[in-house]
Amino acid sequence: MTVTATLPAPSAEATRNTHRTRGRRASLARWFFVAPAVLYMLAFFGYPLIRNVVMSFQHYTPRTFFTGEAPFNGFDNWRGVFDNPLFTSSLWHTLVFTLGSLLGQFVLGLALAVFFSRTFRLSGLARAVLLLPWLVPMVVSAVVWRKLLDQDTGVLNTLLMNLHLTSSPVPWLSSPSAALFSAVLVNIWVGIPFNMVILYGGLQEIPRDLYEAASLDGAGPWRTFRSVTLPLLRPVITVVLVLGFMSTVKILDLILALTGGGPADSTQTLGTVTYQLSFQQLDFGQGAVVGNILILVSAVFAVFYLRANRSDFGQGK
């Protein structure tokens, strides 16, 4: 004879407690995996950022490293920076340098990406060669270009004069009116490979069927590019422009190796002013002020640009 025991059904309260316990465990497990990244961000990004903000309100000198004394001086550092004519001119130079570099890098990078999206012999080798400017260290590229653009012995001036395009050497790096333009050209050369690679990858993700449909509808190359390629490439374009802006607005090594901020401070940017204040004049408080302004400009640009293109990210998923 078999006896079957019937267990009582769990109460609603017990079920809620079980679900609550499982939820806590799942939450703890998520935090367990996220905690290393959070600690890393706080240690290597959060703490330096806070220290830089605090330093901008202190009288921070080389003596501070030995004594630890850095008295607060209110907004003296900020007033000193904003009253400095070099800050105003460097802000304008940064704007011109950044916008000029982004425009040139993006247009040429997109053109090369569209060109290499077509399959032809040795296309892989050509793409590899075009990556060289991106692989070479920035300082090395700047030194090489400084030799190429030298007014007296530079290869570029020699070539232009031999082709009778100019009657006298062009002062690419020694003229205040041409030096910033030359720095923009060099930075465009350095940044083209990055734009080309990212945009080329985005082009490969566009379905070929859409191009065939556009061709059947009678759309020409320009109409297809404007109506098919650009809308589907907009999320990638957003990423390229945001990353390009953040890497260009703070460039220091290229300008220091190419022009040193001269002639007559014509290529001074916010990055070079930060370096000059902190490590040449040893005014770490004012250097921190300019650094904070750089961080603020980058953050504002990123937030507004990403919010304006949020719908594009949703379309690109």
C-alpha cells in the first residue's frame, strides 16, 4: 500500500521573500563584476580630475612638492588666466586648429573609405600603406614634417620652386600667418588613416541590396551616396567626429615638435599653454585652470553631440 504525502503550497509571503533574495543575489553579482571597472575609473580618472580642480584654486608651486603647503587663493588663478592675452589667442587657435583638422581628416578619410570599398587588385596593400601615418609616433611625424617644410632646405619648397609654382621659398613654419595652417595640414595627414579605417568598417556594414535597389530605381552615384550611404553611416560618423574632436583639441606633442608654439605664439593652443604654464613657468595652479577648461570643452561637446545624434545610434543598432 502506497501513501502519498501532500506538501503544503508555499505562502505568498515566502514566494516574495524568495524572489527578493534572488534579486539581491543577482544585484550583488552584477556589482561584483562592475566593481573593478568602477574602482579603476575612480583611481585613474576621478581622483586626478578632482585634484586638478582643487589645484586650480590653490597657490601650487614647486615648493609644495616638498612642504605639502598649497594655500587656497580663491579665483586668483582663474583671473590670471582670463586676463592673459595668450589665453584668448590660444583659444582661437585651438578652435581653428580643431575644426580645420576635423574637416580635412573627415572629408579625405571618407573619400578614401568610399574609394577602397570597391574591390580591386592590391587594395589591401594600398590600405596598409595609408595606415603608416597613424602608426608612426606623433613626435616622429612632426620632426619629419618640420624638415620637409623648412623654408631653406625643405623638400616641399624645393619641389615648388623646381616646378616654377613659387618664385621664392614659402615660410611654412616661420611665418605667423602660415604656421597654424601648416600645423593643420600636418595633423590632417596624421588623422586621415583613423577616419578612413573607421568609416571603411561602417561602409562594409551597409547591405549591398540597398545599393542594388537604388540602382534599379534609377539613382545615380551622388543620389545613392546622399540617400543611402550617408544616412546609414551617420552613427559611425558621430563616433569618428567625437573621438576626433577629443583627440585633436588637446594635441600637444605635434605642435611642440613642429613649431614649439611659435612663431610669435601663432600656434599656441590650450594644450601648449597648459604645458607652458605648468612646466615652463611652474605655475601649476594656472596650468590646472587651462586643463580644466580643456576637460570642460571636451565634455560639453561630447554631451551635446551625442544627445543630438541619439536617434542615429538607435537607427544604427
